[in-house]
Amino acid sequence: MTSPKDNRLPPLVPRYLSVLRAAKFITNPIPVLDSHLRQFGPNYLFHIGGFKKGFLTTDPEIIQHVLQKNHRNYRKSDIQTGLLAHYIGNGLLTSEGEYWLKQRRLIQPGFHRKRLASLVGLMNLEIQLAIKRWTDLATQEAAVDIYKEMHLLAFRIVAKTLFSTGLDEPRMEKLSAQITQVQKFIVKQIRQPYAHWWFKISGQIGQHEEISQATKQILIDIISTRMQSGVAHDDLLQMLLDARYEETGESMTLQQLLDECLIIFVAGHETTANALSWAFYLLAKNPRHIDLLRQESSSWMTEKQPLFEHLPRLTYTHQVIEEVMRLYPPAWIIDRVAQDQDEAGGFRIAKGTMMILYTYGTHHNPGLWPKQDQFEPERFNEERRSEIHPFAYFPFGGGPRLCIGNNFALMEMQLILTQLFHHFDFELISQKVEMLPLITLRPEKALMFRIRNRPVSGVETKTADQS
Ligand code: HEM
């Protein structure tokens, strides 16, 4: 236990303000949390749902303390380890303590950047299918909902990289529909905790438990067929099957494999789909950057698809993705609960305090980011990157629980953006685009774009100076 040297508490948002803003908070918490930041400063206490006090912070030092320096004192809240785990099982994202550490050590090497090289081919196959379908749509200059399209593509990529065999189209569609349905219900329960009794007696909980069971059965069938076949494949399931615990040399049980596969499905597509959707939106608003993005691959991508070796050359695309996730971090908030009393940034943190690491607010903090609301991928170039505090920017979290799929996601997004912008022009049709912060930060409504084919061979791209 740390003995606090400083008894200072952050300013408390008066309860009446929380009550007054409760309705707004339920529909979209971000403007409410931001208005408190302007009024009370970068750290404040407020009543969550009128009762429990939360400590919200946008201070990189405190964020680093919680996620990294004293991470042992902070556990995930019941939302992930209780509610989410109830439907999607006890995998990396939802487990805690010794079991989490054991699983993390086992699975981590499989997500190493070099190990992911073999997945580029599978990712490209799905991207190629999307390009084919879009080419037809673009011929008719059709309007598409980019959010829906990115959701579909990101889902298919996770599905294919996990199960390169055994997942036919009907089962893929079933899985997608079931996982989306269960996720929607989880969000409903988070938003309306007071209605738990109603969800129970109206049979909604039971109904969603059944859907989740049906999803698990599909995965069990695929995993057991693969185990019985004894044939090795180059995919994430194989990596999980081959992983051995250091102490015993044993592999995971069927139940553990199921839990980890389901978690990878859930954690691995919605976040990426959101980041990609926001990328399309921000690039449409800032077309100069589309030219720069196209320019770095135009010389070699006329006919072939990018390979793993090409990815380090896509530095500007990488910066674009980083800036997109600064302005619209898919995981817009991270929560932890203090297990013991502590002190950070000169503040006392009482045992049991819910720490709200406000990613969105930190990424828009004018004290940390000059011209904080402007889209400026150059912030992440080699010279300027070193000026950024490691915890002023944390779209993938940080410390030991840093997103295990961060390299996977970055690779996937580089491949998608480079290829789609190479083949198509996009015109934003939606007039008013708002954020909807659920578990992840997505556009509130359909994000409509008109797509047109580009003449891909011998494409003339403007340089930055010409634009
Ligand atoms: C843009 C895409 C993504 C973003 C922004 C993102 C963000 C995050 C964040 C913030 C965390 C930490 C949560 C916390 O500390 O409470 C996390 C954890 C995790 N993510 Fe991601 N993620 C992305 C893509 C992926 C992908 C593609 C996969 C898998 C293929 C994945 C799998 C996981 C898993 C398994 C965890 C739990 C890790 C652990 O606790 O050990 N994520 N992610």
C-alpha cells in the first residue's frame, strides 16, 4: 500500500451538474465530459450515474502511473471482466490476475510483427474481393455506407486470419450477425444498468445467452475439426494451437481456445472498422493528404498488391492512421479500479476509485497538442514524434495490457487504405457527421460516400507542393 504524501483531491463536479447533464450524458457522454474539462481542468471527480464517484484524467503522468508504473494496483472494471465475459467468455481481454498473465505470455509471441507477415496474404485476399465488388459499384457511381463496408471487411479479415479454412460463407454471415447482436445488447445493458431486472424478466438476457451459445458452437465445430485433422495452416488458430505453456509444455484446452478465438473476433474488428471509417472521413475533409498517401505507393503498386516488405515504406499512410486515431480513438475511454489507496500526479486516489483514463480528452488536450482539432499527420513524423509524451497518445492502451493486436491492426489498415485509395476516388455525401461513443467510437449514422473507379495504371499523382 502506498502512503499518500499529498491529500489533495481533484475538483469535484457538483452532483447537481451531473444530474442536470444526465440526459445528455446518456445520449453522448463526450460533450459532457469535455465541458467538465473546460470548467474543472484536466483532472476531476464526478458522479457516474449519480452515485459512484469516478476520477477522470487527461494527465499523461497519471495515465502512465495507472497503466504502467503501478499497474498492479489497478484492475479492469466489471464491465469487461463481468458483463463482457458473461457473453464472450474468459479470454485475454476479459480476464485478470494470474490467469491473464499466463495467457498473455502464451499468446504474445504469436502477435509479434514478424509472425504476422504470413497473414498479409490472407488479408490481401479479402481486400481483393472487396475491390472486385466495389469496382462494380463504382461503375454505377453508387453510394456506399463506408462504416458498413469497413465493418464487413474488418470482420472478414479477422475471420479469415483466424480460420483460413473451415469457415464457409453461410457460417461467416451467421457469426457476423450473432456477434453484432450480442455486442449491441451488451451496450444496452451498460447504458441502462437500472433496467437489468427488466432485461431478465422480459427474457432478453436469456435470448442473448442463447445467441452467444450458438456462436460458441460454430467456433467449437471449426476448432475441433482442425484439431482432429492434424493438418497445419498458416493462420491465427494454428498459432493458438501450437502455443505451449512454458512450465508444463501443454497446449490450451478446447475451452481456452474457444475463449481466445471469440475475444479476438470481438476485439479485432469493431475497433479497426471504426478507425478506417474515420480515416475515410478525415481524408475526404483534407484531400491534400490523399495525394500524399497515394504518392508513396503509386510507383510500385500499379499491378501488384503490397507485401509485408512494402509496409515499412508506407510511412505517410502510417502517420495518417495515427492521426486518425488521435482525433477519433476507437477505444475512447479506458477504465480501471484502484485496489488499494494510492497517489498519482500529486492526487490522492482512494481504494475502490474508478479511474477513467479519458483517451479522447487526452488526444484533444490543447496543452498537449497544438491546433488540437486539426488533422495533421505530420505530428507523427520522425522529428516531431519524440516531442510526444508516451501516454499523451495511447489509442492501444499501454503497459502490460497494451492491445495485443496493435501490429495486426496497423498492418491491416495500411493495406486497406493504400489499396482502396489506389483503386477508387471517394466523395463524401453525408452532410452532418457525428460521433456515437458506445464501447467504441463510431460514426452515429451511415457514413455515405460516392465511389468512382480510378484509372489505376500510370496514375498521375500530384505532389504536396502542387496541391
Ligand atoms: C484500431 C484497432 C484497435 C484498437 C484501437 C484497439 C484498442 C485496444 C485497447 C485500448 C486495448 C486495451 C484495453 C484496456 O487496457 O482496458 C486493447 C486490448 C486488446 N485488443 Fe485491441 N485494439 C485494436 C485492434 C485489435 C485487433 C485487430 C485485435 C486482435 C486481432 C485486438 C485484440 C485485443 C486483445 C486480445 C486485447 C486484450 C489484451 C490484454 O488485455 O492482454 N485488438 N485493444
